[in-house]
Amino acid sequence: MFFKRSKVLTGLVTFTMAAAVMGGPVQAMDLSARRNASATLNPITGNVITPDNAQAELIADAVLSIVGPGRREIDNFERKEIVNSASEKSTLNKENKIELAVAAPNVYLNIHTDASLGSEVIGKLYSNDVAKIIQDNGGDWVKVKSGKLVGYVLGEYLVKGDEAELLTELVKKNVAIVDNSVDEVEVHSYKGSSGVMMTMTPGEQVTVEEDMENETDGWIEVSTENGTGYVRSEEVSIQDSYPVAESSEEQQERLENATVKDIADDAQKKADEASEVAQAAAEKAEEAVSIVESEDAEPTKAEEKAAETAQAVAELAQAAADNTQETADTAKEDMQKHGAETGEAVAEFALQFVGNPYVWGGSSLTHGTDCSGFTMAVYANFGVGLPHYDASQRGYGIGIDSLADARPGDLICFYGHVGIYIGDGMMVHASNARDGIKISRADYRSIACIRRIFY
């Protein structure tokens, strides 16, 4: 009887791998053993086993190792047909497998429209961003797809192969996506039918914050812009999500309305995420190495390979963490420099109104203002909205430990009063009806707190 290929391939999983067909029984090896058995003859198929054909040989064994009642002999022609079918299936699976790569640049990796540095840049891959390899001929350039972008990148800055496979698992996150079958999904502040913190419409997604294998109560913990919340599991779909490239348009839109603080915060968030990946990679490497170094048994080649891969990934992940933190530190320095310059500008602007009148409840820098109206009006010229109440202004910006650490533009807050620091231990403030707006020592009375608005 002759096996047609379709029957062979659809029935592979039903066979037991246990014995040889021709002659006496021979134990079939599993895939891990095959990959370690370089240039070893497969006694069942008669082929030499290599890492490349190990998968095909395993599939062929599943068909050829037929045992139990009704076992029949298979002639050489049928044997060849089965092995070829298995090899063909293995090759197709390999060709159809999506190969992912991970970006590992010092700062960012440009995506070009063509395989040329002179071509248009359409986006950027940052450290640990993931891309699908579309074409890789082994040259300098690799064609990739990441997010909505398709273009060319320099291959030397990509992590590929086994290392990329492990690294993508570490950077991957689960997201909960609202199904199109519902009008909207309520996100609750706790597990229950009340306490709705926000709603989501079809297609919207949020990051899942729990191990989905342990989800048993019908609620999924998610991270939203409003904080941690919970959604009903039947109302969303869980999918894998990878960090992907940012298009030039997306970057422009992000930076257009961003403050230096927004940029610094975003850079630090990326650094924190990269640090988490590096920590996870280090733990994976430690676990893999411990298996190899165990005295209980001689490590297999697969275990040694896994340890090498995990160690390489740990180094790559740590390099990404270091690079992103360096970028974050630079952004923070830029933010602090900008904050200091803006603070100086605030102080200089405020000083031009010295001598103008004090008016209780007023906020006019020229016709009269009280203390909080003065600070409110000054900062309004720099795009900052402060409340017209000194106690409320204490909740804005960040706290500064002491007057020695204060810099021009900081708010000097007292109980019932507020002014603007101008440097050298002095401040400008709307003092009282007698003195109007004036310069005084910043510590002329007990300071409640110091707040920095631009930082």
C-alpha cells in the first residue's frame, strides 16, 4: 500500500516513536538528541543527521516507527516517499517561520527607504525594538518591517537568530485589546461591577500586568494612563505586543508639543524598561549556566548552547540598558539646564515690576496684585497656570531641600505668603500695601517649603 503525502503529513501526530521498521527494534532519538548527534546515522531512515535536517528526521521517524497490532513492512520506495514528504514539510515550516530581529544600536537605528545611507529616513528603531526580517542576503543592509514601517537598516546593529528569539521573549508584553463585538469596555479600579475608572472602545489596548496562566477569576489586571485597573476577561482579547519602530511623523508629533521634562520622562521610562529586560536576561543566563555547571549529569550540547545564548543575550540586554540610561541622563541634564535658564528668565521678568502696588486679591503686575496673584501672573507669562492661593501653590513643581539648593525662579513659600527666588539669598514678592512689590531676604521669616516649577 502506498501512502499519499497528504495522509502522511496529516497523520504524523498519531504515530508512536519507538522502534525501527527494517530488522530488529531500534530506539528513536528525540529532537534534542538529534541536534546534538552531529553527523550521526539515523538507523530508522538511513540518513545522516545534521542540525538542519534534525526536524525532518524526527517527523520521518514518527511515520516510520509504526508499532503495535497490525504493524506492516514498508518497502524502500515508500520509505523514500515518507522521508521526502517529512523533509518537505520541515523545509516549508522553516521558510514560513517569521524571523524576528532586535535593534541594538548605541542610540537609535535609522530605517531608510532604500539600502543606502543617502536615502530618506522614515523612522527609527531604538534599543530592544523588534522588527520582522523580510530580506537578509548577508550584506550590509537588511530589509525589515517594524510596526507600520517597511525599510532598510544596517544589519550590524541587529540581533538575529537564537539570541533574537530569546531577547524577543524578554521584551514581549501581553496586551488586552477590546473586541469589536462590544461597544465599550469598562476598566474598574478594583475587581467588581462598580468603581469604573475609564472606558475603552473597540480596538483600544492596555498592557496586562499579570501572568495570564494564573488568571482564574474572570478579571485581568491592566495598566492604564489612570493607573492600575481591571477588565473582564471575556470582553478583551490577549495578544503579544513588542516595542516597534517610531515613524518620522510619529516622532515629530511626539516632540512638537513635548516639554523638555516630557522628553526626559520618556527617556527615563525607556531606560527603566531596558533595565527590567537586562535583569530578566541576567536571571535567564544564571539559570542556564547553573544547569551546565550542575554536577548531577554531563550537560548536553543543547544545554551548553542554551547557556551560551543566554549569556550573550544578557550582555546585549545590559548594553541596551546602559545605552538607554545614558540617553536618559543626557535628557535629564538638558532638562535641568533648560529649567535653570527658564528660572533665570522668570526671576528677571519678575524684577521689572518692583515698585508696583500691592492690592489684596489683585493679580495685575502693573496696577496691583497680592503675593499669590504676583507669582501666578509672572508664571502665566511662561505658560504655567498657578492657583491664586499661596497654600495651593505649595503643591506645584518639586520640593527643594533648602535655601542653599534654591535657584532663581523657585517659589519661596511661607505660611500665608509666597515669593520668587532671584538668587544670592534674595527674593522678589508682593509684600504688603505699604511696600508693594519689593526685594527681600528669602529667609526673612520661617520658610514653609521651596518649590521648583521648571526642573
